[in-house]
Amino acid sequence: MTLISEPALEKHALRHADALAKRIVDGETSYDVGAASFEWNARFRRYVYEQALVVWRDIGPIEITLTPDRKYVRSFRDPRRLEAKIGARLDEKQLLAIAATTGLVGKLARIGQVEPGPLYHLVLSQLDAGKPRRIAMTINAARRQVAAFEVLEDGR
């Protein structure tokens, strides 16, 4: 049995990670290579190579507007996420879960208006302390991500 050298294993791991990233990530990727280990695993009865990687991708330009005191985000818009592709139909629970990823949506949020489609346009209302009272939001159904939002009434 011939063992592959650690530098050769690292190259192989990076090629494999790059091929995987190209299948699941839009745009160019880059890597920060972390610690690696190469050791015998008695359970698997073979040498195991582990490589820590941080995969970065270019997210392109996004637009963010802050409140005058610069404490809170007033609006957000990501042109890449606004590219509409046919996606699954989302129910209210799924829309609220995606909206909550912004950190602006609390447990008492309710959807008042909604226009379904590849891009869901909705208005959220909520009475949670420390959260904006109303937010207009666009959610990309295919990506299951918030594409844009605007705080309509601060209420903080």
C-alpha cells in the first residue's frame, strides 16, 4: 500500500472542495486553509486526512441604509437575490421563518399583505418590544432568502 503525501492530500481536498462549491454556490469562491490532520483511525482501519476550510464567495454589491443614529438597518436590497426563479410555494410559517433571519422579526409578527410568486412581496406587522412595527419585505422563494426589506415604521 502506498500512502499519498500530505501536500498531495491537501491539493486533492482543495480540488474536491472547489468542485463541490462550484455546484452549490453562484460566483467565484476563494478559501482560507486552516489546520489539517493526517492520522491513523483504528475504527476505519485506515489513515484519515481532515482539512479545515473556510469558503468565501463574492456576494456582489448590496444596498444598506441605516437609521440616522446608525444603530439599526432601515433597508436592505440584494440585486442577486431579486433575480426571480420559479420556487416552491411558501406558507405563512415558512415566510415568517425566512423573515426572522433578518433579526428584525419577533415572535408576535404577522403577515398583513402578501403577493405570492417567485418573489413574495409582503408587509409584516408586529408588537414585539425593540422590533420595528411594520416592515415591507421581498422574499425569493427559490433561494428561500430575504432579497430586500424596508422598515416602514420604526416603533423602537
